[in-house]
Amino acid sequence: MNKTQILSAVIPLLLTACSNQQAAQLGMRSSSVNVYAQKMSNNQLCETLYYQRATSQTKVSIGAEFNRRGLSKKWCDREFNKLYVQKLVDQLVSSQSQTTPPQAAPIQPAI
């Protein structure tokens, strides 16, 4: 195997073991967020409000959406430092716990 193949196999593994904070320090999350605050993800709201990520929206609109969703600085700090692998596992666990068994058809009284 040449170096390119080895790097292309190893780099995705290394990136999944990093957090949003580490990705931001590497410059991977430095692009500007150019969508309305209502369309931003929770992480984008946190990054633009607390972690100096550039945006085309005002702090007022971002703060209003942040409050409407009930987010907090503590939640942002926890998510900002969470590893990507941990986020993936959390999503898989929550999606499995949300699936409910199919409901049986209600029994109708005899007429």
C-alpha cells in the first residue's frame, strides 16, 4: 500500500475521534454560517453565539432562536467538547429507543 491509501484509510478514523472544539482549532469549522437562525442546527447556534463562528445573521436573531429552543451555555459546552464518535453512538441509541412496536388494531365492539 502506498502512503496515499494509508492516509485515506487512517484520516477518517482520526477525525471521528475529535470534537467540534478540536475541529474548529484545526480550521475545519471556520466557514461562515449563511442561513437564517431558524434553519441553523443547535451546534451552529452555539458556535455563532459563543465560539465566534462567522455568520450573516445578527446576534439578536441567533439569541432569540437559541432561547426559543431552550438551549443553554452548559449544553453548548458539553456538545462542543463531545467527540464525533460519541455523538454518533448517542444518535443510534436514541433512534433505537424511539422506535415503538406496531400498535395492534383496536377491538371494535360487536353490534
